[in-house]
Amino acid sequence: MEKPLGRRRTAMELIENMFNVEMRFLQSGSESLDTLASAFHVEIVVHEPRSLPYAGDWNGLDGVGALFRKMREIWSDVAVEDLRVAQNDDMVFMSCTLSRTSRANGATIKQPFAEVLRFKDDRLIEGTPFYHDTSEILAMLR
């Protein structure tokens, strides 16, 4: 007898859960990875652009925790506006306006942002962000 399939979460539900967990982790100052496990798969990998201060591939919950701690050092505030999503099987494509405030100098930058995300078991397993202008981000951080 086949096991009935559970309700599949929509792209917006997946993204909202991921952002809520990420923001809670960033704002709480928490070091516990348990919070992240509700939205991020244990085999997660996030591919950040080489030009940013948190460049590279961040693997596993430890890696994502380290990435978010690094972002917490750089940004005092992060906000997502005008979130839009589309889904094709386990892939979610999202776009928004991302606003970030530098912890070092208080300057705020607001840019279009997009990300290609792959989910497994309702948790993010791979993320590839696309920032509108990394040169502008770097100049603002100087």
C-alpha cells in the first residue's frame, strides 16, 4: 500500500519560513544551530559571490551559521520588500528589494536581489544569491 503524500508547501511558504528563521537567527545573536534546522537542510550549501566579504560556498548547518554570523558582523539591519516567487518542482526562484544597513558606518543600501533556491523535504538544500551591484555594496562598506 502506498503512503499518501503530505501537503506540499508553496514556494511563498518555503521562502517566508526560510527568511523568518534567518532573520530570527541574525537578530537574536543566537549561536544555536537548532533554530536553523527548521528551514535549512543539514546538507545545505549557499554559494555567495567571490566579491563580497562573505564570499564562497558555505556548507552544512555549521557553514550557514558561520555565514549568518559573518553577515551579522557586517549588517545591523536587513529587510526584504516586494517579495515575489515562482516554483518548478524543488526549485524556487525569488526576487525582492533587499535593504541592508552597515554596522560600521550606518549607511543603508537598497537594491534588487534574486536567488535560485533548491529545497528538499521543505528545507533549503542549495541557494545561489544574485546581488544587483556588488561593487556598490563594497563601496558602501568602505
